[in-house]
Amino acid sequence: MAEKYSSSSLAKYLDGEFWEVKDQIRGEISSCELFQSNSYDLTLDQTRDLTVERLHYFLKLPQIRSQLKDQVKDGQNSFLAKSLGITELLCSADMATGVKLGVVCGLYGGAVTKLGGSEQKEQWYLPVSELEFTGMFAMTERGHGSNVRGILTEAHYQPSTQEFIIHTPCEDAQKMYIGNAMKGNFAAVFAQLIVNGEAQGPHCFIVPIRDRHGVMYSGVTAIDMKHKEGLHGVDNGILIFNKVRIPRENLLSKFGTVSEDGVYSSPIQSKGSRFNAMLAALTPTRLGLTVQAMAAMKLGLIIAVRYSHSRRQFGPKDQDEVKIIEHQTQYLRLMPHLAAALALTFTTRYAARLMDEALSQGQDLQSNRSLQALVAGLKAYSTWQNLACLQECRECTGGMGFMMENRIPSLKCDSDVFVTFEGDNVVMLQVVVRELLSQYTKQLGDSVVAGLIRTWTSSASDSFRTSLLGFNVDKVGDLSFLLKAVSYRERVLQRSLAARLYNKVEKNKDEFFGAWNSCLHHVTGLALAHIHRVTLEQFALAIQECQVAEDHALLMKFCLLHGTSLVYQERAWYLEHKYLTPSTSRQIRTQLLELCKSVKDAALKVVSDFNIPACCIQAPIAGVANPRAEWAFYSQPQIPSAQGTLSKL
């Protein structure tokens, strides 16, 4: 019987509505021998085998089997929010297992359930919940990663046999980096559908790779890519198809079908719109990258914060050395990342809620471009933020943080690739801005020139109005001031980018690609400004809903810290635009230092309330005993009393 896992009020609030299910799964992980130790010293094959064992154990849990069965049903309330919580937990226990779950259930499962018909869901995905087989997701090619529209793999329909012939016509068409490629049974393969010599654009096909005994099917070649920077438990490989024949029914049929005699039909006539609809249907899986990054971030922060409260170094002359958390540079480096992790927790929950509402109501995600943009921006921001956070955690734990036993190095290596897969981050930011500009263009009305004139006058008055409010009504640095500041930055960047593109394309007659490319630095700045604003707003809204006074006060400090950090890191921009004066810029810097100092002790409670089991933390410097590294053990520091912590806040 799994041990019951207890939770404080803040831990429950951070977990959200599914805290009970999460506690059950925490108990299951804590009681499973497979998750009790690090795997860094195993061979590549041993690591992969352990990952498979862990995944199979996880898929057998009743909570997970129930969730997988719900995945094939339409209109399930809160399905995505619950799935993301489960994913974050498993990634905390082992990132490779969490990523492999994402490949099998999120990517392969997402393709079947979002692009397939009801019978196809029953045939090609439901057996995964019974461990009858596992799948993989084959979209990326050697020559086409982010540009999916240009993939080269072909799927020719042959009416005489009612089969599709899946073929890799050249080296650039080889499917690369495919997770589960060396162990999976079926692949969701994206290929250019060709019927009667006419190309219908990329479609998704279920292609058998190997039988349940591991024997490869004829015409399929899988090449092991072997060693990577991290995620050694995930068997990435290359798939090559030599005229592989599959039944007509293996074309996932939601967006396109081919009749027996070779007539193509689709509910969406435009090839471009059809392609966009297919990718939009897969949007929920992208949100999984955000929680995977959050899992790594939280683990790194738990380890670094606990160690910082245990390790002592330097101090006043002839007195005891002080805890390293007392050094200003230590808390200044760690606390903003802790605030960002909290902001991402609430913002991801918000995005999941929007997605669940849209899916439960049967909405077409293709038409909900603002939601697609939000998810794309969150993916980019969270994965970059995670890498920056883990690097600070590594440095703040000194030589101990460099040791594999203390988990941070493997977290860095395992999560580095998150900035690349499921959409390169720079490409994701362009998705965000295309939607922001689309919204902006609609606001301009019929006359672009008249619209730009209105925009210029409103921009000037907005700058004047917002600045006056910031300095004369709001106290510099309070939450309303910070919210107005990040909103102002987003609006100005949006207007100025629109004006630049208009001048280049309409006045100078530049080709659009060149015009857009010459503004990419501006584009990425706007996208991040948008996500910064959303994270601060959602953090603030989450605090309003928090009913426990102590938790409310604690979260408010971290929310202020998050907003202050966002403004501080862009202070040069605010000074350039005369939104801040040199004096107010110094006030922001002082507030950042004071907030970081005021929450450094409360940070122990926050990282404890992330509620990650000791077997997942593993690090001896975080108070988790390990007989293999007794030399690294530091007793877990005591969490200050709530009253003492709040008095400092």
C-alpha cells in the first residue's frame, strides 16, 4: 500500500484542483524501488531498459490507466490540466521517463486522438493503456525541423491494392530524433499525401515499425542515434522507409480521407488551412514542455535553496561563518527564479484551463490563434527560464552542484533540448508575434494609414498617461505600477514593430520575408514582453483567489519580486523611452534587492511546498541521505515558523 502523502495549504494551492490525485501518485513513486536511485552510472542500454521499466510501472497505475482511457473520449473536462500535473510529477522523478511518457501518450497519443477517427482511436491508442504496444511520433526530418510544411517523406495511394506506399525519397527525408524509435511498435508518420499524382499536403499515417517481439517490419530501417547530451533513457533514432505498404485505413482521417478508388476528400478545402488545422490540433502537447521545464526548475531550486541554508562560508571577524543564503549575491541570483517558477505555475494552469474549455466545447483550435500563441510563448519563455535557473543553481551550489549525485548536472543536460524540440524557441516567438500583429491589424480598421495615425496619437498619449500614473498615483514598485509598466512595454513594442513593417513593405516595397527577417530582434523582444505581461497578470490573479491569509501574503511578495525583476532586467529600455527616470530606476533596483532579501527564508517553505518526494530530489546536499555519497550530505535545514517568516515579509 502506497504511503499517504500529506500537503500544506500552500502545497495544495500550488497543486491546484487535482492535489489529491497528485498525492496518490507521489505515494506510488515514493514506494517504488525503480525510482529510489540515480541512473547516471549505468550504461546506455541499462539506462534505456530502466526507463522502459519505469514507464511500464507508471502506465500500470490505476490513476494513469483511467487518464489514458479518458484521452480517447471527446469533451472531457479538465483532462489537460490533470495530464500536465501528472507529467510534471513523473518528470520530477525521472526526466527521461517523463519525456518518454510524452512521446508515447502526448505526441503519438495526441496524433491519434486529435487527428484520427473514433475507430482509429480505439485501434491505435487504447491498447497503449493495456501495455499491448507503444508508439512514436515521426514528424521531424533531416532537412526539415521547424518547417513541417516542407517535409519530403511521401505517401502515394495505390487504388489497385487500397494501400499507401510510405517512402523516404532522399537523405533529407529521413525521420530524425524520433523518440522511442528503438523500442516502439507503431509510428505516427507525417508525409506528403499524393493521390493520382496530386499532392494534398502533409498528413499523418500509422506505420508499423516492429512487432511485439521486437522484429522489424519489411522496408523499415531504424538507426540508433545513441549518445546525446542528456535524456539517455530516451532511445532517439532515425527512421527510413523503403516503399512500406500500409492499409488505406491507416491514414488518420479527421482532416482527410481517400476512398477505395482514390478520391481524396477533406472537410477543409484549402491545403494551407488544412495543414494549419492539423498542427493546431496538436497544440496541447506543446504545453507539456512547459511543465517539464517547470519540473526541472523546481528541483534545481529545492536543491540550491536548501543547500544555501545549510552551507556556511565567510562572516564577521572573530564570529561564526554565516549561511551562504545570507550573502546578497546568493539570494539575488536564486530568488527571482523562484518567483518566476511560481508565476509559471499559475500561468500554465491558466493556459491549460483555456485549452480544456475550448476542447470540452468542441472548439476548433485553428481559429483560436490567441491560445496557440500563448502556448507557443509559454513554451519558449519557460524553457529558456529553466536553463538560466539551473545554471544559477549549479553555480550557487559550488563544487557540490557539479557532482552528478546532486542532480543538477543531469537536470541541465536533460532539459537543454527543451528549447529546441516541439518548436524551436525563436520560431515559437514568431508564432506569438504573428498573432499579436494580426490582432493589431484588426484594430486599425480599413485604412492602414488612418489606423497608424490613430495609433501614433494614442501611443503618445498612452506614454504620457501611463508615465504620469506610474509616478504620481501608484507608488513606484507596487503591483499596479509593475503591471502598467510591463503592459506599456508590450504595447509600445507592438506599435513600433507594426510601423516598421508597414514602412518596409508598403513604402519601401521590400519583400516581406526580408522585412520580417530584418526585424527579428524586435519580434523576439515583443513576444517575450507579451509573455512577461501575461505571467505577471496571472500571478496577480492567482493571489486574489488565494483564501489563506498567510499564503496570500507570501505569494504577494513573490509576485512583487517577479514583476520587479521583469522591469529591472529591461530598465535600459524603460530609460530609453523615458518611462523611468534614473531615480526611479534606482528605486526599482533597491526594491529588487530588498524583496530578494525579505523572501530568502520564506523560500524554504515554498520549495518544501512544491511537494516533491525525497526519492525524486535525491541530492545529498538537499538533505537526502545517500550511502554512495556520504561526503555530500548536509542535514535538511529547518523551515522557519510561519509567524517569523511573515514578520520578515
